[in-house]
Amino acid sequence: EQTVALDQMGDRSAPHVAKRIAILSGPYRSIGGAERAAKDTLQRARVLQLLGQWTDAIGAFIPIHQAAAAHGTANNLRATELAIYWTAATQYENQDYQACVGTLNRYLKDYPLGNMRDAILVRVAACLSVIQQYEEAATFLGQVEGPQRWRCLLLTRRLREIAALAPAVPSPATNEVPSTPAPDAAPPASGN
């Protein structure tokens, strides 16, 4: 909390503050020629997220999304990719899994070949498995192409095994009703 307070006052030169901010901020420096203000906004939002101030963090990520929509430079797009991923991570930590899936699907729609695609696919699968959408989770994991591909294929197989054993749960996207009755449902009475 002290770090955030000092950060908001602009006291970045204090060694203990600068070091903590650098550690907590993550790869914001990977955004090449972005303006200092853009990097500062991303950094502040990331620190808020890591401190567990999720509502404030999501509010801080929103201007980054808007800036990329208005000015689609490569640096703004990279900042937006990070902001969307961290927004979803914040929603996941806040146990708002439906919102997390929506945010991540937006990323996949807007950046189908984005730098964080594989990490996004894994995060979507994690959200879907928490809400017991195992088959959908397996579908997302099956799309991972990077170094984690073999691990994800193993997880896909496990999720499909779980899906075969678990009762059907309505899909959050379509609100479908399961085709099989609940196990404790009584059979219809016969008229004989």
C-alpha cells in the first residue's frame, strides 16, 4: 500500500519504491517506444492488481484499452494485449469467471495471432473448468500451439475424461439445458 501511495505521489526515485515497482510491474518495459504516461498507467494498474485492489486495477486498465482503440500503433497494441490479459487475470482472482471468459474471448477475437494467445487459451480453459464446462475447456486447450502444447494436450485428455464423468452443466454462452435429466430426478409416473 505504501508503494502505491508513493507511486501516486510520483516518488519513483526512492530506491525501495523503484525496486518494488519494477518487480511488481511485470513486462511493461517490453512496450518499446510507448509514451511514459502509457507505461506509467499500465504499471500503476498492474501494481494495483497484484496488491489485490481488483476494482481499482480494472478501472485503471480501461483507459489502456481505449487508447489502443483510438491510436492503433504497435506499442499501443502491445500495451492493450497486456492490459486485457491482466484485466482477465484480475477477474479470475476476483472469482468473476464469466467476465474473465468474456474478456479473454474479446482478446481472441481482436488479436487472433496475438503474442499472448497461448496464455489466453490456457486462462480461458481454467475459467471454464472452474465453472465445470470441461468439454469447452478441453477445446480451448487443444488450440494451444506453443511450447506448452504437449502439456495442454495431456490436460485436454484429462478434461475430457472428467467431462464424461461429470453431469451436464448448461453452457454459459448459450444457456442450454442439459439433455439428460439430473440424477436425482424421479422417473415419470406410469398411468397403469
